[in-house]
Amino acid sequence: NAGVTQTPKFQVLKTGQSMTLQCAQDMNHNSMYWYRQDPGMGLRLIYYSASEGTTDKGEVPNGYNVSRLNKREFSLRLESAAPSQTSVYFCASSEATSWDRSNYGYTFGSGTRLTVV
Amino acid sequence: AQSVSQHNHHVILSEAASLELGCNYSYGGTVNLFWYVQYPGQHLQLLLKYFSGDPLVKGIKGFEAEFIKSKFSFNLRKPSVQWSDTAEYFCAVNANNAGNMLTFGGGTRLMVKP
């Protein structure tokens, strides 16, 4: 099925460990995003990639890095995990730009639940 | 930068009750507006969206939302909720100066009692 695939679904890390969250989409979308979801705070944008070869910081980029490996894949790396990074992480992609309104919208992955102890 | 406020964090209703969830945004320019739903253990799914035209937008599963520009609001409504509507609901805004970026509200967790 076409969509956004995230791996892993669950992960427990010790403080200071590193890991990479993987995201791939098979819809040929140009833009990809990483959000974190915390209770009462909705989804906050960590990083985004408007197109292959570009990445930009979002609202909460500290402690994270990203790589847009190719058009399909957009990974999120935690270099030294901290308990404050315990969260649910969602990857999303979108095709049309917001002025192509008939097609504009995000497709979300199923999320990665990360716990840092 | 724009922000989105959802004032109701938790709502509990009985089946067949009417639902209205508030959403206000802070941006004076042109906006595109969305409501997403997240069922327990699942990812976000689009309920409905507004870009222009009729300010009353109908979405899936009997949901609708009304854009009131003067109030910077985009409230979600459903005349009669079902137990299966138990979920978290997120309002989101795309401002015309923000490219493709969506800004989300904090979410409203709805529990419908059978």
C-alpha cells in the first residue's frame, strides 16, 4: 500500500545513546517532515525537507539532525539521547504546494514511540 | 509565526450528544485550515480541510467545520457522536507565508461513552 513507512515502531534508549529513525514514502512526494507529539502540545515540527537536497529547522530542532537521503527517504538522528526526547515521532510527506490546493495535504506515518531512560 | 489554540483539552460526551471543538489561530493573512483525527494507536488522518469558498466545510464521518474569518476560528462539529468517534482531534493551519508547513494545535482528546 502506498504511504509513509516509519521504523522502528518502538524504541527504548539509555541517556547518551544515539539512534536513527527511518522514514520512507512511495508517493513521489517532494516535501517531508519530522514532528514530535507530546501530551497537550500537539505536534511540533522538528525538521523538514521541502525538496530533495534541502533541509531546514522547524520549531524544536535542538538535539536532532536529519538527512534527506533521496526523494523517498528522510531520516532523523538523535546523537545523544536525553529523557526530554521521550516522545512519539511522526514522519509526514506532502506533494502539492499549498497553492495547489486541490491536492495539498499531509500523509503521516504510523509513528515511532521513543522512550529515553 | 502563526499559532493554533484548541481550548478544550479533554471532552467527554455520551453517544448521540452533539459535539463542537474549538480552534482559533493567530495569523492575519490568508490561511488554509485542517482538522485531523488520531484514533487510539493510529496515525493522523485528515477529517476535512478549508481553502476558500463556502466557509462551512463537510468532511468524512459526518463531521463539519465552519470558518469564521472575523473570529479567526475553525470549529469542528458533529450533530450526533458515536462511541467510534473516541479519538484525539487536531486543528492545523497553513499560512500563505509558510510554504507547505502546517502548525498544529495542542489537540482535544474526545471520549464518547456508550
